Amino acid sequence: MIRVLLADDEELIRTALAALLDLEDDLTVVAQAADGEAAVTAALAYRPDVAVVDLAMPRRDGFQVAAELARALPACAVVILTGQGRPPHLARALTAGARGFLPKGAPGGALADVIRRVHAGGRYVDPALAADALTIPPCPLTPRELETLRAAEDGSPVAVIARRAHLSAGTVRNYLAIAVQKLGVDNRAEAVRVARENGWL
């Protein structure tokens, strides 16, 4: 039997996936979690063969869960499920250590097949998403510009961002202005939106 952990903050989706997987003769759901922190805790307690985690969860997203499990429980293969898969998400998922990346709109039997594949040591990436990843431009922002823009996501004033990032207010203003310019938008809120839509944040 392949032991599976399911982590999704939407209970209806999580329980539906558990019911679907339990119909398979060779799969058993050994634990469920409603957020990223609980997913890591459950994985360490139950030691599943495969963890299926939602990309967007509170208290650690799917990328963070994949990275932590790759470090703490390398025998557990991670599959990231997402309702909003974008090519940059795919690159981040693979970098974090995920072995599978599957959109939630995939056919019903696809998840069981992906679980079997990653458990056997393989990888799975949604073909349409992989094709898109070959054609998108890379993020034009430097890591520092991206980090500063990420700190500005919640609309915090420049002084607050500067304290958090251990930078001067002038440096933060410069990074944000450069990000706005590079992304071809009018203000930092639009820069955050464009960066989010492209999966850079």
C-alpha cells in the first residue's frame, strides 16, 4: 500500500480527494491536514510515502511544505495541487523539492496515477503547464527588488518595510520605483498584482 497524506485548507476538496483515493486498491490516506504547518507535523508523525499538498494554504504554502519535507523526510515524495497553476509556480515547486505538480482541474484518475509515479521515483508535471513554462519570459526583477515588493504586498508604509528588511527608507523607495518601472505599471499595488499574476511572488 502507498501511504498518502492530504493537505488542503478547503475541507470539501480534501475529504473528496480522500474518498476518491480510498477507492484505489493500492492507496490509503493515512492523514489529513488543513494547513501547511499541520501538514508538516502530520507527515513527521505518520511518515507517508507521498504527501499531496495544496499550493495556497495558510501557515506554510505548498512550496514551504515541499521544502521542509525534502529536508526532514526525504523519503516522502511531494505532489503539489493547485487551482491556479502558472509556469513560475512550476519552477518554484520543483526547486522546493516537489516531485509532482498537478492542476486541480485534472481528470479524476490522474491524481492516483501521479501518486504511483512519484512513489516509484518518477516525476510528473502537467504537460500544458510544462509547455507554457518554456515560452514565458523570466522575472525581470532582481532578488532584492522582488523581496522588497513582497514586503510591500500588504500595503505597509515604506518606513515599516525598511525596518522589516533592515534597509534605509530611500533604498526601499528605490527598489519599489525600479520594480514599478520594470513591470510597466503606475504604482506598487499594480506591480504587486502583475508579479502575483505571473507567479513571481
